[in-house]
Amino acid sequence: MIHTNQRYVDATLPSNKVTFDSAAPENAYLRFSAIGTNIQVSFDNGQTWQPALLQASGEAFDSGTFQSYWMPIPAGVSSVRFKGGNGWASPWHARYLSIWANNGSN
């Protein structure tokens, strides 16, 4: 697991960018929890954006509660930008940001 330089990002902060302690290795995943709508990530400093992928849970999406996200992150990426729309209860907010990868040892 690779940690980031801060615990969260949200609509109230001056920057929506987090930097990780090291770059993502091959076959890694970005994991985080977020509240809000239309949560998006950028792996190229905001040049392009893509929808964040919800982690399969079987539960219905609710913009007023935190949802888990789990998605591939390109190798070599060491920072990620986030954006989103407000949920019914609050502005968007992403927390517990980390990169997960299996290095092959058990």
C-alpha cells in the first residue's frame, strides 16, 4: 500500500491534488472513499478526466453517504487530481486515498 501526503481532498480546499509517497507500480489500483456525485480522477494533472469506478458492493449509490472506489491506476503515476459534484448532504469529499498493488510476495 502506498500512502498519500494528505488524508483527504474536497471542494473547499485550494487544491484537488494529492501526491503519493512513491509512483504506482504495474497492475496497481487507486482506492478511496468519496461522497458526492460525478466523482472523477485525473492521472495527468488535469489534462484529462475519467469517472471514478465504484467498488462492487451490491448496494445502491447514495450521494449523501461515502462510497468505496477501486480502479486501475497507470504505472508511474505519483499524483492524482479529484473533482466531483455536490451530494444532497454536502460538497464532494474524497478520503482514505491510497494505491494498492500486489508485489508478488505472500
